[in-house]
Amino acid sequence: MSSENFVTFWLARADLPYFLEPHEFYVSEAKRRLLSQFGDLEEEAERREQQYLEATAEYFDPDNDDPMAAYEQAYHEGINYVWSLLDMQNTVLLAVTAGMYHQFDKKLREHTIKELSNWCKRELITPIIWNLTFHQLIDLLEWIGLKINGTEYGERIKACNLVVNVYKHGDGAAHQTLSFNHPEYYPHPTDVRGTQNVPNHDDLHVSEEQFVEFADAITAFWKAVPENCYYSDLKEEPKWLNTVVTKFEKKQKGNRG
């Protein structure tokens, strides 16, 4: 091995628990403490109907009131209650998905800074990594030697990134990309254009199964990271990299000046 063929990125198998254990804890506790609260919604609806009937029974006048009307109103009370629970469930799922993604993103950037600091200036690489978009970060890691684009876990994590961006920011480029490439996250589109129903950013929906798919993709990502990437493995440099590095170099020189 030549003197130039040094390790550019390292993740020892013994270090995997540092990344996997917090992630697995987050997922298991999210299921146990939050997602498990949304159980049998049909049973919840029936209970709500019964509560309504019991609460209104004392005001029922058999001589003047229609008993069928009371049962119909109770039915609607149950339906409205379940719709509210479904909306809350989706909000919780989006929130725990965002929290899980940010935990992953933070650890990935921190580890990237740690590894690249062994052969790049830490004071330069740190702000660069924290300011990259997620897709730029993926491009950088692909350049180093990780396999992400085109893999099942990589594409799933990129979809998760878009879901979180739409959840946080609403309408925009992420919504347009996600709704076009992944309509499965908009199962009930409410906008109408011509004769078609199209997704509004508020239609974003993540099921518990999709949350688990995102979680499994993050686990698969960490397990797929090579133990060693070498300088000789570097691929074609991302086209944007030199521009970004130059920008931060000028900024640092200006701060020192």
C-alpha cells in the first residue's frame, strides 16, 4: 500500500452498537409509549357512542324524541372521535419519524466530521458538513466509498428525509418531489386539478408500517457501512464540492482578517 493510500473513513464493527443501540431504543420506546396508545379504534368508537347515549339519556323525552335520531347522533359522535384520533395518530407518527431521522442525521454528520478530520482541516470540514444538504452529504459519502444511492435502505432514507422536510416546512420542493416519486405517503389526496385528485402538503401521511420501514432502513445503513474506505477508493469528486470548500475557506479568511 502506498503512503497515499490511507484510510479515509472508518467504522469498526465493535463501534456499531454506539450507532444502533440509541436508534433501536428510540424505535422500541416510540412504539411502546406512543404508538401503542392507538389500539382498536373501532372499539374506541363504540365506547364513545355508548358514552354519548348515557350522557344524553336523562334528557330523552320518549313522547317527543325519536330514539333512532339519538342513535344516529351517537354514531356520528363515534365517527368524529375516531377521525380525530386518526389525525392525532398521524401527527404522532410524523413527529416520531422526524425525531428518529434527526437522531440519525446528527450521528452521521458527527461521524463524518470525525473521520474526515483525520485527513482534512477540522476547522474547515466541520462547518461544511453541518451546512450540507442531506443529498450533498450522501454524494460526499458515495465519493468516499459508501454505497447508498440505489440501495433499498438508501432510497428509503432519502424518502424519509423528504417526508421530514414536508412535515417541517409544508409546501415546497420536497413536497413536489415526494408527491411525484412517492405517492404512497399521500394516500388520500384532497386537492383537485381538472378531473384529478392531487396531493396537498397537508395530506402527508405515515403509517406505523412505514415508520418501521424507515427505522429498518437506518439500521441497514449502519450495518452496510464499510469498516474501512481508502484514499484509492475515492470516486469522481462531486461537482459542487470545490465551490463549497472555496466558499468556506473565504469565509474563514474573512473572519480571521
